[in-house]
Amino acid sequence: MRRFRRNRGAVVALVYILVLIVVAASAGLLPLQDPNIQVLGDRLQGPSAAHWLGTDPVGRDVFARLVFAARVTLLAAFQGLAVATVLGMPLGLLAGYAGGTTDSVLSRIADGLLSLPPLILALAIVGVAGPGLTNAMVAIGIVFAPRFYRVARSAAQTVAHETYIEAVRADGCSTPRILLRHVLPNASGPLLVQTSFTIGYVITAEASLSFIGLGVQIPTSSWGSMLREAFNVIHTAPALIVPTAVLMTVTVFAFSVLGDGLRDALGRDTRGA
């Protein structure tokens, strides 16, 4: 924690992410306009006291929609992250610990998934399962699962032949118990760093699918769907796309900076060596 606190950029990124999560979670309690109310007489207005960031093509308040869309985007990101973690982490730990045929088979499957373009693979899965936020997040989770697999496998291989692992194995501990109680704690650092980086990628992937209409569906909105709506009128209201694009860019950048800070804080401190 001391090493992390010394990284001011990572601390600022963490504070920003926590504030964003709190605001998104409490969106329904804030004094905001209804994000779905359409006032056609107010369409495509610029920033004002009534509408801080202006209005969209059907007269909805952009600021209120950004806040409510943040809830959907962050929830979708955590759904995709959960799928990727559940699929990739246990299999990676098992492959790295067991080795042999188990490792070879699982690693070839992971390599095959990694060889495919992520967005194309997600499009194929969504195309089979049908459009929708849940289907999109499952597809994105499958796409990013090999990343967690490789990190967990590498960490498990590092400790698989350590003396304390041999001792608990000789003591009769089952493989699941060894993986959960002894291998996983040693892999928690790299997995935590991978998690912070992956959230940013998942947000971008969800926005891409929603932008082309395969993610969140009307009337629900996410940052990706808001970008699509703003892009449709970019020639008549070019400034409309700026707030959503800036907010999404800053959020993805914050997760990236947080990942860098965690990596540095959890790495080996060689000062004085």
C-alpha cells in the first residue's frame, strides 16, 4: 500500500474510478432529469443551465443520459470480466499445476482463441446467440478468458514445484484445495493487475458492439449506444459526440493507469539490493 500511495497517478485514477462507480450506482437518487423523456422542441440544444451538456437528437438531457449510461456500461464491464475470470482463471490454475496432457490440451484451446480477432469472434458469438447486452457480455468474456488463463497458468507453473506445495501434496491435500489455498494466493497479484487492464478493454468492446446495434438495446442506453446516436448527427451537431467520447476515454485511461500502479506496487522492490 505504501508503494501504491507513492504513485500519484494511480491514486488519482483509483479515486476517479471510485467516484464514477458511486455516482453511477446512485444515479436514481441524484436530482437528474429523466434520461428517457423526449422533448422534440429542445432537440440538439447546446449546453445551458437547464441542460449542462445539451440535448440529443430527440431532446433528451445528455448529462442525465451519461450518468445513467455509466451504470449500464460499468455493470456490463463487470459482467464480461466475471465471465472471463470464471472461464479463464480456474482452467489456467489447473493447467499450470497439473502440466502434461491437461496443460497441452487447454493451452492449445486458449492459443486458438487468442489467434482469432477478438471483435470478430465476439460478433460471431453474438450473431449466433442474438443481440442483447447479456449475450454481448458473455461473448466478450469468452474472448478475454484466454488472457486470464495465461496469467493464472504462468503463476501456477511458478509455484507448482515449490517445497511447500510438495509438502501439502504429501500431506494428502486434494488438488482443488491446493489450488484454492496455496496456488491461487500466489497468483492473486498478477491476476489483479490483469483485471484492471481488462476492464478497460471490456468497456471498449462493449461500446463497439453497442455502437453497431449488437449490444444494449432500446430504451436502455450505454456509452456505446450514445456514441452511435451522436455519430448519426455528427454533421449537424458535431459537439454532441464529445462528452461521451471524453468520458469513455478518461475511464479506460484511468483503468490503464490503475493497472500500471498495481503492477509497480506488487512487483519486487529492488531498492537497496
